[in-house]
Amino acid sequence: MKIALIRLEDVGPGGYYETAENQVKLVAVTDHLYRQGVPFQVAVIPRFVDPSRGIDRSMADVSDPVSVGYLRMLRALAARGASLGIHGCTHQFAQSVSGEGNEFYEADCTANCPPDDVRDTLTNHTKFTQSYAYRRLTMALTQFHAAGLRPDWFETPHYTASPTQRSILEACNRLIYEDNPADPRSRTITYRAPATPFSRGTFYVPTPLGYVNGASVDQDVQRISEEMRQYGEEELASFFFHPFLEFPFITLQKDAPPIYSEYSPLKRLIRNFKADGRRFRSILHLFPL
């Protein structure tokens, strides 16, 4: 079977998903996927931080109307079959903005740089549970649980973490939905053996087709469609997509369904994948835990 996977990326309680209008538009996007029989994944940023605007907003904050609307939206997505995953806790550090900044160590970072964890964290349980990477992950889990939701997988922001931090994150997650750093060109699920006694090993589900860049939408829709056609039966035609790119193609109406252009980038991609005989699957059907 020719399998395809789609992940909706960087969905947090702020930024593009802060207004009620855009929350409704995101539900409209997933309504279309649902009607098309397309299972989908959502990379959730549980806490949105924008220091320049004084924003630090949790997905589970019942006193914040934005969070309340956001959580209602997430539950609507889950009701449409979405598999939700943790995409960091804040997807930022220091003065960077959620969705833009790094959250874990990145060797080439020059500003707002997250710390690394020491190597002996991997063999000392106390240091393991006190490590930066472990604490960020548990904060994200706390947000999910407070919201009454369960994450199915994990994804590092920008696919970056130090080797030590990655081993910590692998120990806490059997399924990581990103390219395996040890096999970054893989088009299939790969396995990483435990790097710490606290791990059972981790499976990686890659996104070898990349994503649609907002600065080159038409070119990337064409590129992904052409590359997908070259994939074999056993290879995953897997990509991620920022759903706010659909918003200019959606017009909300009072007391009527939204008007949703057939020329939107995501609709074009779905049509192209289906025309090639690709069948979209949930990550959990692909890899039931």
C-alpha cells in the first residue's frame, strides 16, 4: 500500500491561532480533511510565550478566553480523528517567540540559546529527572493532562537537541515523529537502540518530503507532489504543513459554512496525493503503541 502522512505543525494557544476567527478556520481545515477521509496529526505547543507582548499562555488556563477557545478547538480536532503530539513545551527559550525559537540545545545557536545537559545525566536517575530536557518534557505533559488530553508522540522544535538531550527525550518517548538524526534521509520508520538504562529504545517516523514554506508555497506544492510520485510502495510519503497557510483561502460566513477555495495549497496537495493512489493513514494505525 502507498502510504501518506500529514502533520499540522506549530499549533499553539497564540500567534496565528490566537483569534476566535482563526481557530474556526483551523477547524474548517480539519473538517475538509475529515470529509476527505484523511487522518491527520497535530503538533501541539502547550504553552505560548511572546516576551515582547508580555504573553505566557497555557493551553489549560481556564481563566484566559484565548486558551479556552484554543482548547475547545483542540478537542474539536481530536473529535475529527486527530492524533495529538507534544511539540516541545514552549518551542522557544528566553526572549524568543513560541514557534520561532529553539527549545533544546542547538550547536549553531547565537541568541536566546537553550542549555545542554551533562552526559552523566544518562546514568544517574536523580540527575536524569532534574535535567533541563526532562523538566521541559514533564511541563508539557502536565499541560496536556491539565487540559484532559493525551499526547501520542513527541517532536523536538526544529528537530534540534544535543545528543544527551535526545537520549533523555528518547527515554521518555517510544515514538518520535521527526527525521532520525542517525538516519536523516530515511523514508521509513527507523529504530534507535537505548542510549541510557532508563530507555526501551525509540521509533522515529520521518517527514522526508519536508514542508510548504510560506515564502514559496506554489513551488513547494509542486516539489512535494513531484517527489511523492517517486516514492516506492514501502516508503512513507510524509510531510508537515502549517495550517495558517490555508487561512487566506477561507472566508467565514454568518449562519453558513465557510467558503473554502479549491485552490488552497493543502487541498491541491491532498488531490495530488490521492491521484497518485496514496492513502493517508494515522500515525497510530501505522505504529500502534
